[in-house]
Amino acid sequence: MHITKSAIEADTNQPAAEKTAEKALDHYSARDLRHLLAAHPLTLFRLPKPLEFAFHSHARKSAADWLKKSIYALILIYLIVVLPVGFLSSGEALSLWFQLAVMPIGVVLCWVWAVAQLKRAHRYVEAALTLGVTTCLSGTILCTFILGFDFFGVIAAFESIYIILIAFSVLKIGAILSLASCLGAFVIACIGAWWVDASIDGLLALLFFGVPLAICALNGLMLEFAARKDFLQTLCHQKEKTHIAQQFQQSGLGRTETNVAIQQLLERTCEHMGWLLGRAKYVNQGQVGGLITQHVASEVSAPIGATLNTFWPERSTASFVTKAAASGLNAQEAHAIHLGEQKQSTHLVFPVVHADRCVAVLEFISPRLEALDTHASALMEQIVQQCSQVIGRKKQQRALQQIALKDRLTGLPNRSALIGQIQRYIDKSLEDSNQSHCALLLMGIDSFKTINERHGQPYGDQLLTILGQRLRHHLPQHYSVFRISSDEFAILAPYVDSNTSLQTFIDHARKVMNQKITIQDESVSITCGYGVTASFNGYQTGENMLDDAIMAMHIAKQQGHNKGLVFEESMRSNILKRHQLIEDLRRNLLGDENNNPLYLEYQAIVSSDTGRTSGFEALVRWQHSQYGKIRPDELIELAADSQQLSALTYWVLNTAAQQLGEWQNIDPNLTMSVNICATFFAQDDLVHDIIDTLERHHVQPSTLRLEITESEIIEHISESMNNLNRLHQANIPVYLDDFGTGYSSFHYLASYPIHTLKIDKSFMHDIERDEKGGIVVKNIITLCRDLGLAVIAEGVENKRQAQFLKQLNCDYIQGYLYSKPLPKDDAVQHIGKQLTANTAPV
């Protein structure tokens, strides 16, 4: 028998009191149930309300299950045995018997069959069976009273006995309810006999009703007592089983050591089963090995303890236990040793099987002859299963720990292993000031993301694997190498005592990393950013030391490729400053300037033919209340690193378009150039957003110029080419900025729908330095002429540079010679002065 909560809660439309009683059932512990079982037997017939309700729910379900399986057999007996009797003779007695003792039984069988077909038959089975017993029994008793000792009267009497027997022993509707239904049937029969003026034979009533009823009622009470006791025992075993499993899971599935968890298991099992001693031993390749743990019951006296010590030596039990371990089957063996209760005791062995292998055995000593019943066997089966899970999990944890501390790609120890090793060095140095300190160097590959995007992830993985092998084989043996993230490696070196050693550490690592690598028959040069710190800086935890090394590495990478820095305390304030600037920038772009406004400055672009300002380039600036004016390159870097560069680009575009719309009321021919980042330029809705912005500020598309570098176009080549064509169709000019740096491929000039090319300001210095610089600029301008492109030279600072560009017919000039970047009000004055003069002075 197995009791489940769903069986008890099968009736979802129960009254509130019954639902409350069900919830109260959860508050009964196994100890409470054992007290009830140990109390006076009559107590079982007056259980507390929750238990009484649970028992009746269980009984109704059992009755319904029995009825579904047996109703067809009852109908078959009725058709084969009862009905044919009516065909053996004829007469008035037969007719009366048929009406009172046959037809009611048939009707009852029909409605009981109908009830059995219901989805929730257990709701109605008790009422159906009670009513059926009353109906059938009242008919057979009345037939007996009327016919007396006639043939059919005697048959009806035996039918009555059969119905009483079934009511008390088979139908499982409760002894008291069965007794009530039988007595009710007798009263109904007596009333019927009085109604038809039939005499009631006392002897007949006693023989065929009174005596059978008394015997069956007594037997029914005994059966119900056994059923109630079995119900409580089953419930007790289930609660104990659940409790042990929960305790074991709480200990075994948490951080508790395996032997402690199994110790608790043995203790709880011995307490519940009344066993004196339990122990667990490992099994290796079928051979019983070392002891995991054991438990001795607290009630074991000194004499019994001495007996156990002599009874349970390894040599006397090894063969028995080994045999059980080899077979994987439970085993028990009786011993003629007195341990307090009987003259014999029992040694029980339960193999613990995991992954089809016996990994341990649980052994117990019972102070009596033990034969495990169904409940105890089920309990031990679950205990063994829990033990198997814990031991198996311990093995998995060992394997996972090895995996968790290694990088799968390179085979190097990972970040967790690094932190653990740093912590061990720190702990040693804290315990003993004479211990040497360790140094930690972090290195991050420069532009690794670009390498992956150009060559693909397999190429990048191969590069990382080669670098890991190189570090492991080319550094001193006492150095430990780790891979802590996608493109970052760490080197941990002991015996470091000064900052001079730290700088040497960086130089040594840089020398190893700067060696060329051959990948797919291609020679590749790799540079890294380096950050280093040492434990003599007063670290308490490995995480803090690693964080500082990472901080130094990131700052070094911001300074350029192949840079290295030793950590200094001042770096913390720089990082805090950086985080605050990023957060303030985010708020600015969301519309909350917070006294840290972004604004634009405007640098004039002058026509070399007329000397007039044809337009402006919008340049973003940031005045921070705490840190002052932020450098433009620092602002762009902050936006890029915090994934806000596209948002910043849109802010500049929108603000510049708004300003251009206002200025074109003064000078309709003015243009505005805006720098566009790669991610913004690659967006699918780029053209739609730009046109929407221009329409909102009443700006003609042809007066807005978008500036983008060739390297930014190539970064998202497919999307960029699509947008270049769309912008060309929308009559929005695109300038190729900073030409002469980055890719600067003449091949792409013919492919791009570019309106204007901007020569990078670095060439202006080359013009004055030597003749070759001027030749390069001349060739660029000539090529653009041949391709139909306009040319702007930026960074022009003196008249000599301007005169040279005019001689080459450069279309536009931009630089400090004509105008530095101007605030909005100064730019307005600049426009006004130009309108009042014929030409601007050169």
C-alpha cells in the first residue's frame, strides 16, 4: 500500500473543514504516528480528524479501485449462478424470490457498474455500495421471512449471508457503516413483512441473519483494525523515509563532506530501524576497501560493544561482504550471538551501486533475527540510492574540479586556479614575513577582436593555443601560466621583491610575446598590453591582486599597443574617474545634462577659389563640472568603450542639423559636416533616420555632409556599401575622412559613391618638411580630379601650406589659418562678417 497526497486530495470540491484537516495532516510526524500505534488498540478507531479523514479517503480510493477490477466478475457470477436458478422450477415462490432476491441484485449491480465508470468514482463509491448492500439485503431477508424454509426461502437466506459476508470483508466500506447498512436492511425487511402480514420466524432470523451478522461484524472490525494499523504504519514509514531523504540531501547535496553526510545517514537509519551499528566502506573493483565512516547506537552497553568488537572483525565478515559487493544484491546473515534482545542477531549488507558498478557497501547489525518487510525494504532502497548519489556526485565533483580549473582551449589553468594559487602565496607571506612575494603579470592581446573578425574564430583559437604553448615552454619553469579570459593570459612568478623586478618581468614577457607566430603558413606579429603587480603591496585576497593587475593592463592598452605598466595606487582614482565620466555621458545622452553639458564647436571650411566659408565641420565637446574640459579623443574613447558611440553620433547629427537649419536663415548656402562612426553608419535605418532629422529641422539633404573614414567603411563593408548607395540616391554627400591613414586604398575610391575626399592633416606637415610630401598630396589631388571627386585639405596652419594647395587647385581648405573650432555664438559672428565682406582675408 502506498499513500500519496494526491490520493488524499482527489476530491477538489471538499468542504473547507476537510481541506483544513488535510493540511493539518502535514503536521503529524513519524514520532506522532508511532505513539498512536503504541497506544490502546481502540485508539485506532478514534483517530484525530486529519488522520481519520485521510484514512477514509484512502479507503474510498481502495474501494473504487477494487470495484473497477471486480464489478465484471460480480456481474458474471450473477448471470451464471443466480439467474439460471429461476429456470429450474416455476410457481409463486419462484416469482416472489425473483422479485425480492434476484431483481434488486441485478439493479444494484447495474448502478454500481455505472458508478465504477465515473472518472472520480471514489467520491460516490461508499454511498453506492452502502445503498446497494441495504437494497439487496433487505430484499433477501424479506423473501426469507415470507417463504420461510421453502426452497427459495432458504436460497434467499444463503444469499443474505453471502451479502453480509461481502459487506464486511470485501467491499472495504468500514465495519460500522457495513453494520449500519445490514441493520437498516433488517429493519426494512421487518417493516415489509409487517406490511404483507408475513410472520417473522425468530429462529430463522437468528440462524440466517443474527449469527452471521455477529460473526462477520467481529471479523469486519478486526479487518478494519488491521487496515487502520497498516495505514498508519505505511504513513509512518513514508514520513520517516521522506525525513531521512531530506536530511541526507541537506547534508549530502550541500557543502557537507561525503563521510559526514553518510555518517548522518547511518545514524538516522540505525535510530529508525532499531539497529545497533552501521558502517560504510568503499568498494574498488569488487574488493571491499577502506572505511568511509561508521555509527554505534548510543544505547549500546559496554558488554554489547565488546561483543560487537569481537563479532565484527574484518576476517570474519570479509567474504560475506565481498560476495554481496560482487553480486550487487542485498544480503543478510543470522549469527548465534546474543546482543540484548534475542539469542540471535542479524548482519545486513546493502551494496551501493553507481553507474552499474558497486562503489560502496552499507553494513548494519540488528540485535534480533531480522526479516525486512516491504516498507523497510523500500526505505533501505531509497537510502542506498541516496548514498549512491552522494558518492557518485563526489566522484563527479572531483572530475569537475579538474575541468573547472583548466581552460578547455589551451589546457592552461584558468582564472579560478590563478586566484587560488595567488591566495596561497598571500597566506604564506602573511603567516611568515620572511616569505618571498609573488608577482602577477596580466597580458591582453592588442586588437584581438579585429583578428577574429578578419580571419574567423578558428584562426583566433589557433592563435591563442600557440601563444599558450609558447608561454608555457619559453618562460622559466617556476613561472605559472594561466588563461583567464578570451584574449588575456596571466603569469605568476614567485621570488619577486622590488619594483625593478616587476619591470624586468614585463620586459621578459614582452620579449616572448613579440616573437612572430606562424599560422596557416602566414607569419603573424602579436603585441599585448601588460599590467603587473606584486603581493608586497599589502593584498589580503587573490581577487584584489588580480583586479589591480587587470586595471594596470587596461590603462596600458589605452596608451597604445605593446605598452606595459606597473600598478600604482593612483590608477584607482583614474578608474573611478573613468567610470564616473561614462555614467555622466550616459545621462547626458539620455537628456539629463546634470551640469555636465555636451556641446558643439564649429570649424570653418573655406573655398580656396573665393576664400569664403562654404560650411562648417561640427566637433563635439564636453565641459565636465568636476573634471573640466574633456579631451575630444578621450570623449570618443569613453563613448566607444561604453557602447555609446552610436548614441553620441546621433546626438551630434541632430544638434548639428538643428543649428544648420537656424544658420541657413542667415546664409542659405551654408553646409554642415558631421563625423559618423562605423556602427552608426552600418545601421539598416541610417538613411531613414537622417532624412527624418533633416526634415524635422528644415534642412536640405544636399547641405549635410557625412564624414567617415575608409577603415570604418571596411569594418562593416556590406552594410556600409548599401548605405553609401542609399545616401547617394537621397542626394546626401559623403566625405571620405582622414585619407592617407589607415587603409587608404586607391582601389576603393572608384568603387565608393563618394562626393569628397579629405586629405589627413599629417600631410600638411610633410609639405613643409620635404619635397616628397608635396608630391604625395599632388598625386592625391590629381587622382581625385580624374575620378570627379572634390578635395578638402585639413590641418592647414600657415599661408605657405595654403598657397601650395591653391596652386594644386585643392577645392577646400580647413585649418587654424582660417578658423579654429568656434563656439556657436562666435561662429554666428564669423558668418555675419563674411556676409558683410566680399571675400575673407587669406
